[in-house]
Amino acid sequence: MSEKKYRVIQWATGVVGSAALKHFIQNPVIDLVGVLVFNPEKVGRDAGDLVGLPKTGVFATDDQEAIIAMDADCVLFSPLNMADTTLDLVCRLLASGKNVVSPAGPFLPNKWFPDIAAQIEAACATGGTSFHGCGIHPGFSGDILPLTLVRLCDRIDCIEITEIIDKVRNPMVYTEVMGFGLDPEELLANPRRSPNTYRYFYASMDMIAKGLGKEIDEVTVKFEVSRALKDITHGFGEVKAGTVGGQHYEWTAWVDGEPLIVYHFYWQLGADLDPLWEVGEDCYRVRIKGDPGLEVKLMGLEGGDGRRPFLGLPWTGLVGATAVQAVCEARPGVVSHIDLGVVRPHGMVRRS
């Protein structure tokens, strides 16, 4: 990889985007040239002020057309979610000659979204650019991490990847959106994550299967909830006793008639729940059943209070930010973790 500096734009500055923005400002091989914001109070502010760093001389704007017209090597595209309008923006950025790394997806290659893939490939061809959808999950914890760990095994029977979050200790803005506080039967009948949500994670599942020389036959879905035993207060509100206080999603990829890859998501509001799933500290956990079996937990270091923070959102920004150099030097088109190979990000060894 060359030692050139990469001109980078940060698109959106929520928790994910702010983690990436902080990295770009401090990384000596990155030249931050633009910041797109949606909050009117951030418009005109120096990028450094947005993340508690010294001033950079780069000022935030909400002018999307100005950002698209800007000269840059790459855009870290991290809006709250990916919709048709934002997909159009991604394609315009790519066609304008800017590579795009996006924690918002789409996560490609993915057989479920051929039309989206075709649009992005066409935009890449026009701009001579690359697109990389990335994140912590879908992404790092659900594909590269387990696919790396399998090299420590002789035989693989089943790989389980689990996301564990206590949403009281680690409040998240979408807790209410996900149906916490609803009547359990109502949420079971109408999950906020549709039964087809696994398709957005399918690129990660498929990467593991193909990496092991296999093809996924089907994916089955299971959903269960737990009830709050008392009123529970969290960072963005309160759920009443008897309503949904915990959720467990389970997606299983079947290969040759057996479960090969299982994704678990345990989201709980504290411990006053029935049932209480005894799943341990907040983390991403990989369990490989086989010979020999193994378990790895990905979690934050203990803080001064002895607790480990859940870093899923900052990690989502950083796993994208640290891929920018590799994506800029990749072949045009959609590039996955496999295409990028072992990513070797420069500019990270520096004084704090």
C-alpha cells in the first residue's frame, strides 16, 4: 500500500460517524476535506469541535450537492439508515469519482439484492471507484472474525455468533423503536425486525459458508421475548411491568441438512426479566463447535468503574474508517472483506 495521503469526506456525524471523524482528524495519512451534517446546530462548526479535538479548518455543511462536487478519494457514508434516496446518493458519489465505505450498507455481494448490486456496480464503472459495505455486525464479528478463528480448528460442526447488549447499562436511541415496552403478544405477532431481516446480514453468513467451501441451503428464523417483572427505567424512557423487556432473535443458516452458522441477538433491559437469558457481559461472542471447540469474546476493556462498555457503534465507524486506505487502492466495483485481504491501515501508531 502506498504512503500517499487520502482525501476523505465524513458523511453524517452520529455516534458511528463521529468515531470515524475522530480517526480521520488524528490519522496522519488522512486529509479530511469535508463533513456533511444533518443537525442544523452543527452547520458551520469546525470538524474538530464536533468531536472534542483541536480545530481543523474544515467546516461542517448540510449542502449535499457541494459535498458530491468536492474533490476527494473516499467518503465514509454513515447515515442513520439506508433507503432508496440514500442509495441514489451513494451511486452519485461513486459515479463522481469517489470511493465509498458505508457502515449503513448495503452489504454486498448478496443474492437477495441483485438490483441494488447492479446499480452500485454501474456507478463504480462510471467513476472508476470501489464500494465497501462494512460494520461490526453485519461485518467484522459475523464474518472476518469467525472465518479467521476457524483456522484454529480441525473440524467445524457449527459456528455461533452472538450479540449481547444490556440496554439499561448501554442505552440506545432505538430501544423504543425496536418494540421494548409493547405488549409481548403484540410484538411476537409483529416483530420490529421482520422475518426477512436476516437478508441484510446474509453477506456475512455467505462469506463464512463460502470460505468453508459450502453453500447455504436456507435460513430459518426464531424470535422470542421476555417480560419486565417491574417498571424499568432506561436512558431513553421507561418500560412498564408486564411489557417487553428482552428480545432474542435467532437466525440459522443450514448446510447439507445441518445448522452451520447461527446468529443470536440478545437485547435485554437489565435483569428483572422473565425469562432472563443468562448470556453474560455485553459483547460479541463467537463459539465454534467442532474439534477442538473454542470461544472468543469481543468486548471493551474495563473502565474505571470496573465495567466493560459496549462499543458496537464506535467499532462500526472505526472498522469502516480503517478500511478507507485499502478500499481506495482496490479494484473498481463492490469489494468485500475477502477482496480486501488483510487490511493494513497506516497512521495508527502515534502518541495519544
